[in-house]
Amino acid sequence: MRETFASDLSVTSLDEVMDWPSVWDPTNPGYARMWAIIRAKLESRGVIEFQGSGLTDPHDISAFTAAGLSADHEVWSAGEAWDRLMRGIFTELRPFSHDMVIPGLIERGLKDWSSVAFTTDDRSATETIELGASDHNIRHAIHDRLDAETAIQCATINPARHMRIEHLVGALSPGRYADIVLLEDVPSVAIAHVWADGQLVATARTYTGPLPRIDWPDWAAKTMNISRTLTPADFAIPAAPGRMTMEAAVQRPFHWQDDYMTRTLPVADGLVQRDPAQLITKWAVIDRYRGDGAVAKMFWAGCGPTDPDTAFACSVAHDSHNVWSVGSSDAAMAMAVNRLQGIGGGWVLVHRGTITAEVHLEIGGLMTARLAEALDAEMQALHTAAARVDWIFECSDLTLWKPGFPEFLKFATLTCSPWRWVLVAPSPLCPEGFVNVATGEQRPVVW
């Protein structure tokens, strides 16, 4: 790893350092590994990118900076952005926070925006086709009162300087590499033409250049190593003998409180049951790397389907990208996950016992080698099928959590701050998979 960081000029930074407890706490089991990774990049004079969601204490932010972590893209408010900028942290903004952060920084009197950039983090092909990529970020920032020149700098020269590659990219200058975008209107960032490698490749929103082909190796295309057919029993949660009810640990999407919820759930045929009256369904995480198909399962509130024999499964699960599934029956969950491994990863919807939609992400279970338009067509079909499902909804801590199809659950398995209790794939160190990722404490899911 150290040799790669030092020799490959395309490796400009170490991104997504998310495990803050492993960074600051020498007694943390991950401390040595984390610092070996960070040290390898620091020794090659690279940039360390962090994800500091939930870090609001001034001492924590100062420790963040002192550890050599120079940037954060997990900023949700103007106050968080200001605190980071005042401590020398390069701050990368996502469009969903522009309307809160940009006017707030303007009102605070920020004059020098050279430590601010925009990010397209986690933007899907569908959203990119509909909204755009960096052009959308610039357009959005201008709409939120940032002047056009500064907004364009935040998408060009600012990130190039931060990544220490401004001698190569980031500006139209002799000897530098550049894609050239000609705008027909600056405030709306309306694109007239795009040139890449000296060739005209787009007119307006139509791409006219050559289509690249990547011959992905098998190891990138065959990552669904569950290696067995799952059954409803894999998702069952046994009750203690003779019990009519059981106490259960219950989570909900983006539950950032210090402790989990508890609910009393019914028992039938020796198994703990879901409780639609309490908006409680079942959630599972399945290991897709080791080959044993180990399943962790528990009860969740406020998400998932209410229709019978309905489930949803996905292989996009930040940050470990194991498979997750949520469903109204164990049989439907097994069906969804089995089909998911059959297509090599992506998304599968089972509605009333029948597979009604699937999206193929055959590269790493996260991407496709097909055109964006082909992926968008599958996602549109998935959304259409999902609109026929009755979905549970309960407000959560995250303002982006909305009623309807729970696509945002792909972020619910994150293990970084501010998450506390998380269900992860089971392992010898965490057999039931229910763990407090801030402290390492484990608990049973029913008792």
C-alpha cells in the first residue's frame, strides 16, 4: 500500500477516513491499522480526506486537524462549515446543504472561498441525467447567492489546489490538462459545448464523443460471494422457550441517539414476530464476501413494506457494502437476496411473493459497465414498481428521510460518527451483528 501511494501519481489523496474512534484512541483495536494507512499517505505528501459528521465540539475539531485530516465533506450546517474553515479544514459541500451553508457563510462575512469546494458524492446516474454533475453544483450555489466566478472556482481550481495537482489541472493554462466547457449562459450554467482531449465531445446535453470500454476483471465482476441459497429460516429470530412475548432492540433509519429503542413483540410458533401496528418490520444484513452467507437480523421501525410477502434487497450499503434487506416476511427477504446474488448485485424488489423489479450493478455490486441511460431505465422501472407498494414511514433524525420507497436505506449501515448502534454482518467478534460502533459494546436483539 505504501509503495502504491508513493509511486502512483493518480493517487492524490486518502479519502473517506470515517473511523474517528480508531484515529484518536490508541486503545481502539483499529488504531494501528488506521494509522498505518494514514501514515502511508502522509509519507508520500498526500492529502487525507475525512468524514466528520457529528463532530461539533471545538476540541474534537482541533484534534481532527492535528491528526493531519485536512478536509471534510460531511457538513450539514453553516455553523459546522464555519467551525471547520476557521480551523483550516478544507470544506466540501454537497448540494442538499447549499441552501443552508452558502447563505450562512455569506452572512458570516466569508470573503475567501479558496478552502471551499463542491462534491457530487453519491449522485446516481438517474440524478446526474436529470440534474447534471458539477454543473448542477455550480448552478445550485449561484441560486443560493454565491457569485458565479466564485462558484466556478469552487468546482475547478479550489479542489485542484487542495489535492496539490493545480500544476496539472484546475485552470485553462499552458501545459495543463483541461476539459473545456463553453457556456451559453453563465448564471444558469447552460452548457453549449464541451471539449475533452482537444476534441468536441458534447453539444448542449448530448454526448457525441467516443464511448470508452473497460474490460473489468472477474474479481471486480464477481463479488456476490454468499455462496448458498438462503431460506426463510435464515431470517427468523427464535424466541426463548415458553414465551408469548419478547423484548426486542429496535432501530430506525438514522437513529443517532445514544441508545436503541425497545419494544414488546409477539411470539408465534417459537419465533419473534414483526408488529405492523407499531410500524415494526424486519431488517437484515448479509455478508457477501466470506462465502458463508452469514445473516444478522433484528427489528426496525419506520421503514419497509406493509404489503404481505414483500421485501427489498440491495448490495449498495455504505460503508462495508454488504447486502441488506428489509421485508414483511422472511420468505420474501430470502427470495430478494437469492435473486440479488443471481444478478451479481444491485437492487431487487419482491412484491406479494413475486419479483417485480431489479437493477443490475454487476461491477462490485455497486456499478455497471452499461450506459448511464440503461441504468436509469432500470431505476425508473424500480421506482414505478415500488410506487405500487405500501411503505411504512416514521420521521427520523435525517431530514432527507422521506415517505415512500426507502432508497436512502443504502446509507443506514454506515458505522461512522454520528452513528451509535448499528446492525453489521455477523462475525466471530460480533456474532449477532448488533454493536455500538462508538464504544464496541454488543447486545442481543431480543431477550
